[in-house]
Amino acid sequence: MSRTTASARRSRGLLTGYFLGLGVVMAVWGARMPAVQQAAHLSTAHLALVLLAAALGMVAGLQAGGRLARPARLPALLTSGATGLAVCLALLGQCDSLPALLTAALGFGIAHGVLDVAANSAAVRCQNDYGSPIMSSFHAAYSIGALAGAAVAAVSARIAHSTLFLATGVVLTGAVLAVAPATRSLTGTDQPPAPATSGPGEDRSPLSSAKLWLLGALAAASLLGEGAAADWAAVHLHGLDASTAVSAAAFALYSAAMATGRLAGDRLTASFGAPRVVRAGALLAAAGLATGVVSSSTPLALAGWSVFGLGLSLTVPCLISAAGVGGPRAVATVAVTGYLGLLAGPALIGALAAVTTLSTALLLPALLAAAVAALSHRALEKPTL
């Protein structure tokens, strides 16, 4: 037992590094997007095409990863996905034309999708071996990595984005290759994995199609809120006559609150069970954002976005854990559906804002958070026999 525990702990540390690195890469890429646009002389429409290529690549990578992911293949998928993501980031920094950017962005998205499925599937297996909820800590590592990547991008603002992308890609590629031998040990035991222990109310039965799509729909609702925070929080604060610095702080506070919630999430899930934790968090998120967007007070708006991030912090980790009992394909299905919400959400909110107001449109993610609260038990609770 001690040997298994030690192996699970090593796997946990290793996978934490993969989630951390993924957060760093995505933040560095997103934070220096204006420099990418300027270097390639892209119009807004052309930049949208680049982002669309990355999104389509990610969907393809998630689907391919779901088909390929088997316990014995997870180490190879982790290594190849992480290496591909780092290399594509470095290539994106060297592109100075639309065709080159479209090609590199497509590869970047594919690698992202493969790594996402592999990392989450391996995390489910690690949680099973660990015997207690740890999924939230992995997603906390992603949030912390994103904060670190954003800080690096801000500090290096005077450095050319091509240099930053290349340096980040080289460092992360070296790190992945250095841990490749340890990654090969992540196949786990030869016994079929037991369902993860995620507290009272866990569903230990195989997933039905209806339940799988419900998990995906809840993930989409949650990630739509994340997309809203990333793209519209600063705009919302700016509309309240907040300064540029204060407006930018809205998403930073949201991200910090989400990371904080995820750091405490495993203990909460173990104590109260995933259904209760997700329901309470989603209700908190709905109330916080609704209060923040209907108020004309800048402090209340900042508090609203912070509470929104805290409330939603545990939803996706719990949904991924629940999907994990169905294997990598189930994880991929929930991830693909969830990311559709992340990608489509900001545009949908923009369309609603055009015919109403931004404050009214931002009630949509609050309403969806309330829906997550209402349906979380149906998705996460063990059925009554």
C-alpha cells in the first residue's frame, strides 16, 4: 500500500506540472495576442480567423485524444501533446503572415486538445489510485500557471513576442523531455481503475448517454461564464467609468478567486460530496455576478466577478471527475461540449448586448450558473436504486 501511495504521489506531482505548464502557455499566448496581430499586419477579421483555426484544431485534438487515449497510451499522448503545444507556441512567434499563422494555430489547437484529454484522463486515474478527491488541485495548478504566464507576459512587455514565445517553448520542451521517463510510469496498475472517491452522493455506475450529455451541458454553461469573464469583465468595469488598471483587475480577481477555490476544493468535495459543493458554488456564483452587474458601483462589480470565479471554481473539476468513470472518450465528450460554451459564449453575450445592454447580457452567465445549481444533483449524485 505504501508503494502504491508513493507512486500515486509521484504521479500527482508530475501531472500537476503538466497542468501548470498548460496554463502558462495559454496565458502567454493570449496576453501577447496584440503583438501577434501587429507583427503579421492582421485585421480584426484575420485575427478572428487565426483564433478560429486554433479553436477548430482544439476540437479535433479533443476528439482524437478521446479516441486514442488508453491507459497504456496516456504517457505518449501527454509527452507528444505537451511537446507539440510548446513547439507550436514557438512557431507562432515566428509567423509573419496569415497562412503561416493559420497553420501554426491549427497545430497549436490540436496539441492543446490532445494534451487536455490526456492530462484529465491521467488525472482521473491518479485520483482513483490516490483514493481521495484531488482533481480540483490539478485545475488549481492550471489557474496558477495562467496567472504566472500572464505575469511573465506583463513583465516582459518590452521584449519581442517572438523571443518570449521561443523562450517559453524551449523551456517547456526541455522540461517535458526531462520528465518523459517519469511520465512513462503513469499507466498505473494493471487492475481496472476503481471509481474515484469524491465524497457522498457519487455515481459509481457507468455513464448513460443522457447523463454524459448533461455533464457536457453543465460544463458548457460553466465555461461560458469563464469566457464571459475573460472577454467582458474589463469592458463591464470600463463601462462603469473605472480606470484601465481597475478594469483589467476584474479578470485578475476572478482568476485569483477561482485558483483559491480550487486549492480548497478537494477538501470540500471529500467532506460534503461533489453534488452539494457544485450546487452551493453555482448558487454563490449566480448571486455574486447578478449583484455585480446590476449595480453601478465599481467595488461591487469587482466583488461580483470575484465571487463568480470562486463559486464556479469547482464545477469543471467535479464534472470531469464524474465523466472519468466513462473513460477517456467520455472525458473528451464533456470537454468538447464544454469548450463550445467557452468559445461561443463571448460572442453570444456580445450579440445580446447589442440589442439590450451589456449589464443585461451578463445576466446570462448568472442564469446559467443557477441552472447548473438546479441540475448538479441529477448529473453528479448516485441514483437511488
